[in-house]
Amino acid sequence: MIEIKNLSKSYGPKLVLNNLNLRIEDQTIFGLVGINGAGKSTLLRLMSGIYQGEQGKVLYNGQDVYDNPNVKKDIFFLPDDPFYTFNTRGKDLISYYQTFYEFDEIAFKELVKVFNLQLNTPINNFSKGMKRQLFIALAVATRPKYLLLDEAFDGLDPLARLTLKRHLIALSSDYHSTIIISSHSLRELEDICDAYGIIDHQEIASSGQLEETMNNVHKYQIAFKEPVEAALFAEFDKLFIHIEGRIVQIVLRGNEKEVTKRLEKLKPLLIDKIAISFEELFIYEVENRGYLK
Amino acid sequence: MKKYFIYSLQKVIWPFSIMFVVALITIILPELATENYYFVYTAYDESISYSINFPPIDRIIVFLGALTFVVPVLQFEFSKNRRLVDQYYSAPISRRKLLATNYLVGLLELFALTIIFSLLLIAVVISKPNVYDIGHFFLIIPFLLFSVFVTYSLNCFIFHQANTLYDGVIFMLFYVFILLIAYQTVFSLMPMEYFDGPPYGMSITPFVYTQMAFMEFIMPPVDAITGEPISNLHRVLEYEWGDIVDAISLFVLAVAAVFGLILYAPKEKVERAGQISNSWFGYKVINPALIFMTTGLLDMDPFIQILIPITYLIIITIIYRRTFKVHWRDWIIPLSSYALGIGFNFLRNFIETLYIS
């Protein structure tokens, strides 16, 4: 289990994370989302022991990760822009990862075959998606207990995204790995994540089990006889509301049956329940906290 | 750590081979054409001139001296690049072991080159007619190893204080001159009879120290008058105490630098990679110090007197801040140092006139 306790990090005078707390259970696929500059990459670097917070700790099963090789041997961090030189080839990277990890070369070569990559070609000649696939293959081959991926789906075509998602699910189920993915591709995260965390204003604004959260958020389009005002919905736990005369679009939190029952009491002409995606939920969450307005 | 040590050794094979070939081609191979290493008597206009055909120890010293600046860059470049920081600092190795391994591998690389080229040089000298006391030639190995250790260790520490590769190189170059200039500044206030010039240890790099010591011990191979080979062992035994103190000071400083480098590793803020280098060992202190000292020491045409420090001040402040639009606050310290330097210059000249009168 990963526990982040009262973690704060700043770059000079700029506070990036402030007293952040988060708990990630083992063997989950965790989606870390937030707007640009929210601190996702910084959090992942703190979680992989690259940075040290000014305050707080990142604990893996009770052990602090910072400068702790015993913990770090179970972690693989794949940044959004991993290092390679103009003439680094795929096979050159193997020796580096073999130095630090129990590297499964057979699995690596199998993945390289699946992704149709050439190990003798300089990585510099690969497309962005191919580079990402190569590093994903390296990451998977180290069989990490904790895999941290920054901007995992960035630059991947739909087919490559699908392949990556399959491999991540396989890694989680076959090797009981915990996977933490930061991404702006919320649709992809929704497909594979068990849990999520939204970073906003230097802290975790919302987190939990994705399915549970999605089951607790409902979007409705409601038509009334007469024009209505927002005050009518004052008692509701709402994430979003848009009123145009008699028509109301509203996103509410709570038990579906109870919420629907309470809405019916307002005597609308029509209540339509609309499906809501994780991406929408994220937008409403950050809008609610003062962004995008 | 063992696995990383082996990996790091494998990584330096290429740079090592390149350095080896460069030195072989530029230093050792041309020496094979040399006929002998002894006095050459040339009769000219009924007079006799003497010349000594020295082996290229100076070139080996320059070559190794340059490498003690290049190898720290190669070994510690990983901490100056954000992408490399991600790769190395997320790896399951403690920071101290990471830095210690990189330091050690670089030192071994330099030691290997030092020993190989010293032995090749000795072999070349032995293979030619010469009048040297070859036994003493082997002293070049400990002398050079000492210089390599001191300069490389100090440079590793200094380079590591910077946040970018370029700043690291500039910092190392700063330290080539800073001690010498500081020494000159302090002694410039004293009467000339007390000022015997800076000791070897403070001169540019310990390689100068090695060069001079080596020349003193070994290079005068024959008596200048009789032309007979002389033993130099007594020169080693009679080595001046001041020089030994210098050597010990440098050694202690180098050991402190290595400990500082490795022990401080867990406290390092690697997120500063690529940022402005704000270390107390860098621009922050050295810039004003150098501006103050150069302004205080220069006694030239008033135009040049103003031009040199001001040009330096502007260039180095722009390099430090990495912008031409330097904030007015960032000019305060360099300009104050310049003003203090001018004040110091007046004071020094005033004291000198007192001595003269």
C-alpha cells in the first residue's frame, strides 16, 4: 500500500503540493488527473523517490521511499520524456535496466515483437508512440510491484493505446502490480482504472474508487412548466448546474434513487438521466473549484 | 552497487579509448622519432650552446590536467539534466553510492591513463640514448597521481554544485584562478620584501605544482658544468617544508571535497537540474569576489582599468541570470563589489606610496 502523508513540495517560492494526503491500495490501477501544472509529475517524482518533500512522506508498506533502494527496487518510474541520446538503441537500454532490476529479457523481446519495434535502430528515429512503446516494454520487463507512468497515453495512436491498456491490465492481474498513471486521456483512464485522484490547488481535491464515484454522480436534463431559478436546487449536492428558462441541466451527487425521488418532488414535466463520463466529472470538479470559468 | 560499478566501468570504455588514442598520437608516437635525451652541443661562431632534449612530461601534464576537467563533466553530467535525473535518481541505488561510484570510476579512469602514459614515457626514454637517472623517473607516477586526485576531486565537487553543465564548467574554470587572485589580493597590501609570490599549491592547478616539483627533482639530469649525470634523490629528501605543507593542504582539501560531495548527496535538491545555479560555491560568491579582486589589483591605463572589470561584470551577470534583461536588483551586488574594488585599489596604491616614502 502506498500512503502519502502531509506531503508538501515547492520550487523556490512556488508551492506545488501542500499537505497532500493520499492512500493507494495494492494491486489497483490508479488514475492521477489534474489540469496542466497541477503537480501530477511532481507527485510522481516524489512517489518514485527522485524528489524529497519539504514536509511529509511517501510510504510504501510503511517504508519511506526517499533514498531507500530497498523500496525503490519495486518501483519503476516512466517519465513523460525518458532519456536517450541521438544514437541510443533499444538494446543499449537493456544493460542499464538489468543493472538495477530483475529484468525479464524474454518478456521484453516478446513485447518488442508485439509492438513491432527494432532494437537495433536508434530510438531517435522512432515516432513518439514507438518510443513510448519501447519504454513501456522496458517497464513491463522489470516486473515492477509499483509502476508509475507519467502521461502514459501521450502520443499513442488508438491501436497503441488499446495494446498498452491490455498490457497494463495484464501486468496488474498477472503480476499483482500497482499501477499509477497520470494522464489527460481520461477516457483511457476510465477504461482501466479502479481508483482515481484529482489534484487541484496543491492537494487531492477528490479521490476514491472510480466505479463507486461514478455511481454516485448523476447528470439530468429536466424540463419545467415555468422558468426556474438555481435557488430551487439549493438543497442538492450539486457539481454543476446550467439553467436556460425552463430547461435545467444538472449534475448531482448522491444515491440515484434518492436523488431522482427528490427531483420528482419539484414536479418537473420531464426528467432525463444522461450518462456521465469520467472526463465530464473531472471538468465539473475543476470547474467547481474555480477553473475554466 | 557492484552491478552499477561494473556498468559504469563499461560505460567509460569508449571515452577511455578515445583519450588513450589521442594521447598516444599526440604525445607518445611523436617521441619515437626523437633520437636521444641528452645535451646537444652546437658549435656556432666559436661559441658553444647547450640545449636539453626533454621528454614530453609537460605535454602529459597538460593532457591529464585537461582530463581532470573533462572527466567530472562526463561522470556527473547526469545530475544536470532533468531527463537524466529522472533516470538515475529513480533507480534503486542510494544517492551516496551513486555519486561515490561515479566519482570512483572517473578517478580509476584517470589513474589508469596516468600510469599507462607515465610508463610509456619512461619506456620511450629508456629506449633512447639518455643521461637520466631513470630510477627517479618513476617518481612521476606518484606526483601525477597526486595531482590527478587533487584536481579531479576538487573539480567533481565544484562541478556538482552547478545546476547546468555549462555553469559547472564555468565554476571549475573560476576555481583555477580564484585562490591565486585571492592570494595576490591579500599580499598586495604588504611590502614587496614580504611577498614572495604565491606558493606552488595556489598556482593555477596542482599540475603546475607537480610540473615544478618534478622539474626540480628529476629534470636536471646532468650537472650543467661537467655534463655528468647526477643523483637527484637528495633533492627529494631536501624538499622544502613549505611545499610539503602546500601538498598536504591540497590533499586535505581534496579529501574534504570528496566527503562533501558524497555525504551531502541525500540533501541535494535534484529538481534544480537545469535551473539557475544559485550555489554558494558558484556565481553568488565568486562573481562579486572576482570583480572586487580584479578591480582592486589592476593597475593599468584608467580606460582599461574600467573596461575590463565592467565588461567581466556585465558578461558574467548575464551568464548567471541567463537573460539580457537582468533585473536591477541583480546588478546591486556586482556593482557594489566593483565600487569596493575601486576603493581597495586606492587604498593599496596609498599604502604603496607610504612604503616608497
